[in-house]
Amino acid sequence: MQAETSREGGEFGVVWDQLQGILVEELSKKKTLVVPCNMVKSVGRMIGFTCDKSHCWPVKDFFGEVLTKFGTKVGVFPVGIPVTAELMMNEYRRVQFLSQGDIMMNLACPICVYNTLREEQNQLIE
């Protein structure tokens, strides 16, 4: 699963570049991340993670494309982890909606989780 860290052109590309700048600036100052509402409104609701790559997606893409790919890729590891994969997928789908419409989940970025699991799988089969 290859991560998209930038989307070329269009309004999303501009917003993404601005969002990455805000992530770096805000995370170096404090633990609370503040993103201007007008940026989020231009692309709709977003789900973002504080991983090294600052992965974020529109909500519909996250629950559609990203989680589908994650589930598929984790499901075909050489050393199967079906129970772990099922538990993670259930947890990703079980988000909590906070008072201002913000989304909270208890797992790390699925791209980064996949990359870590893949590295561990490679060590197991060596």
C-alpha cells in the first residue's frame, strides 16, 4: 500500500500543502492541533493522523478506499493475522464523533500500521 503524501494540482493539492505546514507548526508548539475551518470546508470533512507523513484523507475516501485497501493488504500477509486484522478493521470503523463533529479513533494511521506490520512480516519470513 503506497501512501499519497501529495495530490498534484487542483484545490486539494493547495489545501494539502497548507495543511502540512500547519501540522508541522502546530505539533512543534503543543499537543492540540488547530486547523483553520476554511481549509477543511474547501475539501469537506477530513480524517488526519499525526504520523511522520501527516497522512490525511477526506472522510469518504478514508472509510472507502483507504480502509478497503488496508483490509485487503493485511489479509494476504505470508504469516496470516486474521484475528488481528479483523480487530483493527472493526476499531477503524468504530470511530467516536465528538461534540464539534470532530472524529476520534484509537488506532494509528492505517498506512503506517500496514508498513510496520509488513516490516515485521518480512523479518518473520527471512
